[in-house]
Amino acid sequence: MDGRIELIDATKEYKHAGSPPVSALNCVNLSIRQDEFVGMVGLNASGKTTLARLLNGLILPSRGKVLVNGLDTADLAQKKEIRRLVGMVFQNPDNQIINPIVEEEVAFAAENLNLSPAEVRRRVDWALEVSGLADLRHHAPQMLSGGQKQRLAVAAVLVMQPSYLVLDEPTSMLDEDGRYELIKTLQDLNRHQRLSIIMISHRMEEVAPAERIIVLHQGTVYLDGPPAEVFRSPRFALAGLKPPPIARLTNSLLRQGHPIDDRIVTLEQMVEFLCR
Amino acid sequence: MPVIETKELTHIYLAGTPYEKKALNQVSLSINKGELFGIIGANGSGKSTLIQHFNGLLTPSCGTVRVYGKDTANRSCRNELWKKVGLMFQFPEQQLFASTVFDELAFGLKNMGLEGWEIENRVEEALLQVGLNPKEVIKVPPLGLSGGARRQVALACILAMRPTILVLDEPTAGVDPSASEHILKAIKKMQREQQATVVMVSHYVNDLIFLADKLAFLKEGRLLSYGDKKTVFRDMAQWDVNDLILPEHLKLMHRLAAYGLPVNTEILTLEEAAAEISRVMEEWARCER
């Protein structure tokens, strides 16, 4: 089995009654490996959310194909396996939390996979632990803060042990602690469990630690590469985006002729460089 | 002259149940006419609870809230209060319901008793204010717009009613940078040109550093500092603020100072941060020579 998600000439059009179809994605070709940490950025209406939803067959391409580990998302017989392989976390956790108790919410998906009670329990414990919710397992989700709710949404997906985790602006409701913990959790999952993370964000400092950044612009892949290269590209500004503060600092210091590593884009990298 | 005044405001959710939670603890502050007042705090600090007291959606468990001198607990003032204080919730685009952007904006105006051309004028004006082109969006269903544009429509709905106090709960959370810029511009313009009082809650400190005239810092339901920006930032340094979204260049300077690098941490802009690091690196280069 091929461990990657592939988009082949994927086009998605939305049709509204009485008006011509609007093309949200246009002939996109992409390949995302099973162990990659990918940041996806672009203005609103650039096609990010459409692309995310294509990845697990929530929507199907109007033309072209989406393959998950070789399985076609248009093949109804594979839908269940594809949905298990590609977990989704959305912007607003309130829209995806349905159970009255935290641990029930996490157990829900595992129970639907027809696992033994002992295995369900093991996975729930693990998912709660890595999401930092072990102490809140008996609480009611509506009593949690926004950040805790989002971590719950992540835990509820992790329990299915997906190969890919797609997150559509998962931090827009989180405070700094919650954001830091979530990103750190995602990095650990990526490194230690070989879980692929595909994260959409408007905040460049959040995607800067990724190994690859994809910039969408007007429904096409406009830039695709390592963070430092993407941030420095003139096309980045043309896509209406601004590099993260640390990348701008690095550029400013380079322009002044300081001997600084041009790959520095995150706070940690800068601190390490200056304080080593 | 204060237009909003809270005295020892305490709010307890679900009092008397096992879920009882004290969200606000003896908060006393006053907000003057024409001010842009920023409220900073992490999730769970009581920000949203506080501002929902400003138009009487919530009333205090203890203490008082006065808006234009009138106690918000007094039910007979409610109607007047709701007209004067426009409140925009978090993720307001989720409340959009009408079949076109025009109907969405007109809904509140019709309820105010306005008619015909007055409604049309106000709709057009409000859309322009938030950076949308009325001709392009007026007949579009709000749900056919992108997330950022929906937020702009939601803000326009409130601006169209011309409140004299505008209360905004995380107005830029989760929208793209360009929509966020339009929204912040509209807010600042409203304050400047119409002398509106604006209260804005955010955990993006960046949004408030340049925009706000005064700041309040809430943590776990307590008001730990309030007043001019410098005072509040100075006071904030005494507390654990890891749970706030500080701009990265400010965080960097704090981290570098903690490592013992001789950098000045009293800076606000990225340029100032670059100048500080540049100065330190030049000194290093001199020492090596």
C-alpha cells in the first residue's frame, strides 16, 4: 500500500442556483507523504477548506481524483476506511462535539469501529493523555473552555488511530497555552507515531515549524516548499500574505549584513541561534 | 465622563449547583466616552462574561453595572440599552440567517422602525464601512460568502444600527489577515469619526497594542491591571502571561533577556526588535575583532 494522499488534476466547483458554477479549486496536483507535517496557508476563499474536505471524501472533486493510500475517495466501498485513515478537526469544536461527557465523546468513534471494550478503554486513555485532558474525562464538554474543547475534538479523532490528521484552523479559538500544547502534541504525534499532520492556519508563526508549506491562491497551489524558501519568495506577498515576525526579523538582519542562518523562521530557532 | 461603570461586579454561573463557577470577582472599572478600551485575558479569564454585562444580557450576581448612568439590572431601561450598545459575539457569522446580505442588514433596522430609503442608505453605508462593495454583495446569500466576508457582514449589521457603544468579542479570531485588517480599520474609523465608545476583547495582544487607548488585563475573573497601555504592560510582566498571544518579536525579546542577552525589552514594534538584535550582534562582531 502506498503511504500518501494524492490529488490528481483535482477541480472542485460549487453550483448555486441561477448563477454559473464557482471554481474553488482548479486542477490541483499534490502528493502528501504519510509522515509529513504540512502547513497550508492562503487568504479566505483561496480554496484551503475545500482542499481539506477533499482529503477524506467529505466532498468529491468535480473533475480529477483524490487517492488516499491508493484508495479513490469517489469509491463508496472505501469510504469507511478513508474516513478512518484521514481524521478531521474543524475550526469550531462546538460543531463536532455531540456527547454529554468528555470520555464518552472520545470513546464514540472507537466504539463504532467494533473494537473490544478493553481496546476502546486503552485508546481512550491514550487519546485523553496525549491531548492533556486526562483530568477532565468526567466533565461535561460544554463546561470546558474553548481551548479544552478543541483538544477534545482532536482526542476524539486520534482514538481512531488515523494515518493523517487534517486540521482546519484548529487554533482560532485557543489561547496561547492551549495553542502551544496543541502544536506540541501535533509535533509529537508526527514524530513518534508517524502521523501526517496537515494544518490550515492564518497565523504564519503556527505553520513555520512545519517541514513543508503549501500556499493556495485563487484555487491553485501557488507555492510549495520548505518554510524559509516559501516565506522569502516574492510570490508569497503576491498571494496577499505576510511572513511570520521571526522570518521578517531574519530578513531584516540579513539585509543589514549580519551573519545569520537564513533558514531561521521560528522563535525557538532564533533563540537557539543567538544564545548558543 | 464614564459611559460604562462597574462597581465590584461579581458574576457566578449556575449558583447553587455542583457546576457553580465564579467567572468574575469584584471587577470595578470605568470606560470613558469615545475611548477604545481593550480587554486582554486568556480563555476562561472572564472577558466574555464581563462584556455581556455591558448591554444587560447578563446582570451581576453582586455589585452594579451602570451604562450612561443607568443600572442595567433595571428592566425598564433594557430597550434603550440595546439600541445604544451594539454587541458582537464571538464568531458572529454563525448567527447570519437571511437569504441575502441586504435582508440580513435590514432586519435590525426594520425592527428599529426604519423604512425605505433610510434602510437602503444605512445598509450601503455600513457595508462600505467594513470594506465590502455593496454592489457586489448586496444580493448574495451571506452563506455564499467566504468566512472573512461573513464576519464583515456581521459587523456591518451592528454598525448599520449606529450604536453609540460598540462591544466586540474577539472580532478578528479565525479570519484571514486581509479581512482582519478591514475589520480593525472599520472599528477604529467608527471610534474616530462618530466618537463612538468601543470595547474590544481579544487574546491577540497584537491587535490591541496599537489600537487601544486603554487596556484592562483580566485573569481568572479578577481585574489585575487597567489604565494606559504602558502601565498595563508593566503590570502584566509580574504575572504569568504565557497564556496570552503576545506578538512573537516581543516574546523573543523576553526570552533573549531571560538568557542574559543585553537587549532592551521595552519595545513595541518589529523594527525596534530588529534594531536591538542588530546592536547586540554588532557588539559581538567588534569583540571578535
